[in-house]
Amino acid sequence: MASNEIAVPNTTAAIEEAATNRYLAEALEELAILRGLAEKYIEDPDPRPLTPAERRLVRLTSAEALERAALFGDAAGVGGSLTNAEEMRDINHYLFAKLRVRDEAATLLRRVDDSIARKTLRGARLARTLYNIGRVYVKSDAGNALKPHVDELQRSLIRPRRRKAAALPGDSTGPVDPGAATKK
């Protein structure tokens, strides 16, 4: 199987999910497109991950520094592969071109996250509206049978409050008197 093909498990649960989830086929097509794009960035079949020091070196070396190094190599006349100005310029051109692709991919990621959030927000609002309707309904005589459902919905919607951090012994949580250090 090629790496850009999507492997869908051939189980009854996966088949049932595909039949009931109308978004799954579209998502699988989008995944195939993204994996196809990702294959363009694979330089080695099994690339060694960059170390933290290498990532820091890349992050701290600007495009301006690459161009200045190329100019220095030309001006100094130092030959060899150490100061190949053409290679430095090629790296700089690659940097400028691919940074645009990265920025566009980050924008796409933000748009996908926003789309998911909007859909989830709609569902969250509907769930809370149904909870409010259910609270009123269970107070009537006909709603007694649905009280457990409303209670479960309430527990799933309301997150537990955050607990305050336990104060350390001798730690004052009250207001600090600025002159206390000088008074004796």
C-alpha cells in the first residue's frame, strides 16, 4: 500500500461508522490530499529527527545571515564547498518560498480548527438548551421518568470547579503590608 493511501479497517464497526457518518468520506479524501502533500517534504526514506540543538541553530539563523554569509564568501574569494555562495542563495530562496507554504498551512490548520469549533459550539448550545428544557420538563408530573436522563446530562455539562492550590505553611494569602519588613 502506498503511504498516501488511507487504510480503513474492514470491521463491522468501521463499516457502520462509515454508513452513519456523512463526513467520514470527505475527511478521508482530505487526508489523502494532505498525505500526498506531506510526501513532497520527505527527503530521506527514514530521516533522522533533528536534535534540539540543531533546531535551535536553525531557529537562530536568519535569512539575512544566510545572504550575508554568501556575500562574504564571494568577497573573500574562499573556494570550495565551505563557501559555495550559489548554494547559500539556493537555501535562502528555498527558505522564502517554503515559509509561505508553511504560513498557508498554518492558516489552513486554523480554519479547520475554527470549523470544528463552530460545529461543536452549535452542538454545545443545543445540548445546553435541551438541558434547560429538560430541567423544566422534569418538574412536571409527566417528566418524572426522564429525571435520571436530565441528571446525567447535568453531570456531563457542568465541569467540576477548580480547586485552589493548598497554601504552604507560613504562606500568607492575605494582603501584604509593605512596611512590615522595615518595622521591628
